[in-house]
Amino acid sequence: EEAIMPELHPEIVFNQIVKQIHVHMEDTKTGQVYWDADYEIPTQFIENLKGKSKLTKTMLPANPLNPGTNFRKPCLPKDENEPHLFDISIQTQDKTYKDGFTLWGKHEGFHNFRGPMAHIGFEAYRLPVLEKDPESGEEKEQLGDWEPGGSYSKGPAHDSRQMRLIYGEEDPWYNEDTGDTGRVYYDYIINPWARRRGMYKYLDKYALPPLTHPQHQSSGEVNPYFGPEFFLL
């Protein structure tokens, strides 16, 4: 969906002074483009004094009439059960070759050892809806019949909380009350406050059940934490 004012697009901070940049965001799984625009960053006295530049959330693109310039929020089908990795690539367009006139192009960009572009990656995924089992009191995935355009997926269902954690179907850091992801600037770094929330409650929530749990009492049953090829002795 199209972004709504005032947050037109993500804010990006550069650790160097830049004037002209190009950004491109796409879903690496489908190839669908969600953002492709050029920006001219004006002089920013406070940021420039720190040797930085900032693409603010409300900055308008230099090529507003070109298709794809308006940022679109990532959106997955309602029945999608697998994560999608999104990639935002950024490159400068305001540096020149030694002659001082020929501008760098797409193949030069930031001209660093990592390549011509800087990249920001993040995952988007839909978590399964959970409901309490009336008999055991444990949370299980809500099941139903799949139909085109519906909310039920064709993916496998995992009854145990530990298996949902392993397969990325539960996020221990997401705060449902505030919507906070529990992550910092880089998506793979967990915010220490997210770990401390509820006095490290996640350690108990996702711990394996004790040996006194009924699951461990019968021999020859499938151990749901290791898969059908492993059996309890």
C-alpha cells in the first residue's frame, strides 16, 4: 500500500556528506519493486557539521513523475507462511572521476571495498494465529481450510512452542502491546531491553518442558522437538 503522510518512506542516515542518491527496494523472493527513486539532499548544517547527511522521512523524490518513486509499504499475501527478505540498496550519484566532470554511475556508487551500493535488509513475515487448547491449556495454531485469498495457509502446523520458535513462527522479542519489534537499527541485533522484558520471561516461556511433563512419561512416542525420526526411550 502507498505510504501515508508524514512518514512517506524510511529515514536513512549517511556517515558522509552526500548530495544525490538513488534508492531501490525490492522483495528478493518475488522481485517486486516497492521503491525506486532519486533524491537530492540539500545542505543540512547540523548533520553536515557532524560529517553526515540524512534522507528524512518527508523528503520528496527528484523524479516524482517516474513510476515506482513513491514508497510502498511491504505487504504479503494473507495466506503466505514463509518469510520474505527485502533489500534496500543505496548509492551516491554526485561524485566524479579524476577529470572532475564525468559523474560516477550505477557501477561506482560508494566506491568502497564492499561494492558500489550500501544495503539494508529486513524480513517480513506473517505469524500464525494462536488459540488455547481447552484440554491442555497450551497455545496451538488455529487451523482451517485453505481457499484462494483466505487467511489460512498451506504450510505445516507446529503444535509445540519450541518448534514454532525454530521455524520462525513465533517472535519472542515482538511486543504486542506497543508494536515494538525488539530490534535495533540492524534487524538481526536484539535490543537488550527486549531480552529483559518481564524479567527475562522468554527463558521460561521457551524452555523445554521438565521431565515430569506427561510428554516424557510414555515410551515409544514421537518427540515433537526433534521430529518423527526421533523417539523417546
